[in-house]
Amino acid sequence: MTRFTLEELQITCPELDPRLRKAYDEHLLSEQWDKKKQKVRRRDGKRCQVCGGGSTFEVHHLTYDRVFVEKLSDLVLLCSSCHRKVHRNNLSDDQRDIPCPGNENTDGRSDE
């Protein structure tokens, strides 16, 4: 069973303060972030929390309220396709339509 619908994450998708972009990009390369990503992957069973599938995963911020000192509850594992769809307003048209490797209906919860 997945935890979120694509629509839920699109509605609540946070925006990072542009003044933090450089520090944020460095944070994503840190050992601290790598450890946090591994914990999220284990917690979420190495499955996208929208479509239930995927082979390439990314960790999505549900909030930037604690950016740099995120709690695990601030983060969720998504396949690359669903992650791009969540951030679709910031993507080009050709990036928006990447097929999802999980179930066909990413607007609803997986039946698994």
C-alpha cells in the first residue's frame, strides 16, 4: 500500500527559498544526507510511495521547514518519474510525461 497520491504531493509540494539553493545543493552531496536517504529507503521498503514501483529512487521533501536538519517524517521515497511529476511545474513539457514504472494510475493509491 502506498502512502500518497500524486495529487496530494503536487498540492503540498514545497518551494525551496532560492537564497538557499547553493547550500542545499551542497547538503545533497553530504554524508549526512546520504545516511538520511538510506534510512528513508529502508523505511519505505525501497518502493515509490505514490505508484509502488520504480527502480531509480529519489527522496522528496514534504516540507523545507527543517531543511538541512530534516526529520525522517519530512521525507518520502519516490521513483524518479513520480518525483518529476510532483515537481512538474518546474519541468519542461518533455520531462513531464516520463512513464511511471509502477501502477498505471498514479493519481490513486496502489492496490499492493
